Amino acid sequence: MKHTIRGVPEGEDFATFEKVLPVSVADLKPIMGWAADDDCVYDYRLTPEQISAIEKLCSLELPRNLELFLTCSA
């Protein structure tokens, strides 16, 4: 399963930032609050706390001027 962070400018419909995360569902479950592995099939708007946790998990810095979403695909 591929997990991608997409960044969308406020008020826009299309992502201007995209980053594939090198993590598993198991890595993201505690950050996202997922109870089961198949909870990840939706798109999630990320909270500031989730963004910070993902940055720490992946050792990266995400843009601050975009609305960030986590999307998952097979």
C-alpha cells in the first residue's frame, strides 16, 4: 500500500505538493488513530499533531502553507 501526502492551497481543488511516504499502515495506525488496517482506505485531512508526528516518523519537513491530506492507494 502506498501512502501519499498531498498539499492543497487553501480554497483550491488541486494538490500542488505530493510526497510518497516510506511507511507502512502499522507505522501510521497510532498517528492516525486507525483501529484496523483497512481504515486507511480513505483520504484524511491532517491535523497539526498528525503532521508533526509524520514529520518525526519520516525525518522530513512538510509545507506549512498548504492544507495537507494523507491518501492511500494499493
